[in-house]
Amino acid sequence: MKGLRVEDSYAKAAVYIGAALAMGLGSVGPALGQGLIGMKACESIGKHPESASNIKTTMIMALSLVETSAIYCFIVSLILMVKFG
């Protein structure tokens, strides 16, 4: 236990808590956005079945854009844990 300071353990705990919050709160928005995109795409396909392929393509593009914010949160969490943890 030589060299272990209380300040270091508090700092590591703060880093891990910050990483967990970044990942947890950063994934709530994309999850809600993806649900809304899927809901509206299903509604549109129900109303206009002849344009289902166009709607599906647009939905997949929108889902990929929404997912990038969750990926950025994941990368920030990893950087926090690797660099400061």
C-alpha cells in the first residue's frame, strides 16, 4: 500500500463515474431518436406502401446518423478510462 493516496482513489472513482455517466446519459438520446425514427417509418410505410423501399433507405440513413452520437459517447468514455483511469 506504499504510495497509494486517498486523492488518487477519489480521482479514479470520479473518472469511472464520469465515464459511466457519459455512456449512460449519452445513449438515452440516440435510443429515443431511433425509436421515433422507426415509429414514423412504420407509419409512413403503412400509409404509402408503394414507397416502402425509399422510406426504408431513408430510415437506415437516419438511424446511422443518430447512432454516431452514441458512438462518440462511447469513445469519450474509453478515452476517460484509458487516459485517466
